[in-house]
Amino acid sequence: MPAARSILPSLLLCALAACSGGDEAAPVDPGGDPGGGPGGGPPASGWSTQVGLGAPRDVRDADIYGVDVDLNEGGTALAAWEEDGWFASDVAVGSAWVAWRRAGAWEPPVKVSDGPGRAVAPRVALNDAGAAVVAFEVIAHDLEGGGIASGTVWARRWTNGAWTAAVRLSDAPGAPHELYASRPRVGIDGAGRALVAWEQRNVSSSPANAVWASRFDGSASSAPFLVSDGTIYAASADVAVAANGAAAVVWVQHTNPYDPNQSGGGPPNPNVWARRFDGSAWSAPQRIGADLLDYEGCERPAIVMDGVGRAFAIWQEHRLDENRIAAARLDPARGWSARAVLDASTSSVDHRSFPSVAVAARAARSRCGRPTRRTGRS
């Protein structure tokens, strides 16, 4: 009989070379990694060898999904992933795990989900002082009626050298098959105040889908609050938080409600919306995407923010026969810029998709998109 195969999460790591410029020293987080090489020497450069995190799992019994990782300016990293297993009842059982990289080495993994339900889609955020937050979705299965009974969003914080108890951030389901909170996104500021946003579907409300959030203000997490205006379908949120406490959320929101008198409900024209937090109050929701016609639309928004609250949002647009990567910039003093096109294709068979964005502490920006062709990918 052949030996059992195994699977384990792995990350490709890169030691950061000094890039701040001038004589400014890189910040150091307590108990972390100052970013130097072995023995405090100069920083290493290039990709390290692949490292396996967690225990090897038999692929016939478990799968591993949803790896996420954050890295602070001191060189400390925090990785998260979900492990899904199967019991004899064929009910999926999952758990969320994290592992730290400190002092130049990865530490043993720690399970951060507990209790009943399947924990999936963990996301982490880490600040330069070493405080962190992990959020994940917990799926409850209906063992009698079948299917998924509910989805809720939970979070834990790393503070004073330990993980706090898990706290449910989303509303509690009122009844089975009523509320599904999913896809959490997280951010944390320099003082350890955290923001978690998610999309939530409540079959007893209209519209069913909206974007919600909860903010940890330094002492407690707030009750869940609406980020989108709650009048029309909204989903696919992303979050960015600055060291100074500013924050922003972007999401996709339909322009037109479902019309039963049109084929397929008519064109929803999903567009990109945003809302920002200045450290004390939230702005009103604002559309930052372009005017859309016919069956045009936007998807996959992402946002990053520098230390003083300047943000850069990027997303994917479908404009009839033209596919684009578009973006907008947030200046705290001036608000959102007009949308700009970063890349476009005038061919209906060339796509521009899956944009991602990163920001340095000094607000340098970079973007990438994945060109795709119906006949292949590049």
C-alpha cells in the first residue's frame, strides 16, 4: 500500500533589506526581530528557502486553505491559515491557526479557533509594536435539516504576550438559515485599535447583503454597525488602517436593484464605494468608481493606507469590450481623487484582473494586475 501523502501550509519568505533611506533606523517591536541578519548584522536579501508551517496532514483527511500573512517594520511576521478535516458523518470540521516569525525563526503554530463550528478564512493584521488581531468566519452546519445553518465573524487580539479569548463581532443568528456573516478583513493601528469588516447576508432583511464592521477602540469591540448604506446589495469589502488611527473600507455595491420585469433582473452595474474614518468619526459612504452603463461593472477592490491616513484603492473594471484596472487615492485633507485608469485592454479577449496593491511606510505605491486571455493566462 503506498504511503499516505501529506500536505502542509508553506510560505516563501523574504528577508527585508534596509530601504528607508538616510540615517533613519528601522523600528523595533518588543520581543520581535529588528530586521537585521543573524547576530544583528546587516539585513539579509533575497528569497529564503521554503518553510513548512504546522503539522503535516494526510490529504485524505484534511485540506489547508486561505493562507494570510502580515509583516511589520521590525521584521516580525504573523501567518494564518485554515485546516479543514472530515469526520465519519461527512460534516466538515475546520480550524484556524497562526504562527509567528520572531527573532529570525518561525515559532510552533497555535490554534486560535475553538468551540463548535467550522472556522474558515482567517485574516491577520500586525502593528509595529507587535500587537495583532486575527479574524475568522465560523460556519455552523445544520445536522438535522442539512446545509449551512449560519455564519458568524469572530476575532482574537494578541496583547501583553497572549491571545485574548475569541469574541463574536457579528450579530448572533436569530434562527437557523437566517444570517451569514463571512469574508472578514482586518486592520490595526499603532495603538492596537483594530477594525474588522465583513459582508453579511440576512435573509430576513432587505437588501439581504450588506457590509458591516466592528471597531476595537482600545478597551472593547463595538457592536456591529453598517458600513454600506443598507439600501442595496453590497459585498466584497476590504479594510486599511493607518498607524495614526485613520481607516477606510472599500466594497462593491450594486447601482440598480433587482428588477423582476427585466431578463436576469436587469443590469446591477456593481461599482466601488468607500467610507473613511478620521480617528473619531465616519464619513458617509461615497462612490469612487466610474459612471457605468448597460452591463458594465467593477469587482475585486483592494485598499492600502500609509501611516498618516493616505490611502490607495485599486479595482477591476469591465467596460463593454474594454477591461481595465482602475484606482483612486485618498488624501485626508482633500478626500478621494477622481478615478484613474492604470491599465486597459481594448480587446474583448484580453482581460485585466485580480489587482493587488502594497504601500510602504513612506507611501510609495505599486500595483499589479494579472493579464488573462481566454485562450490562456500570462
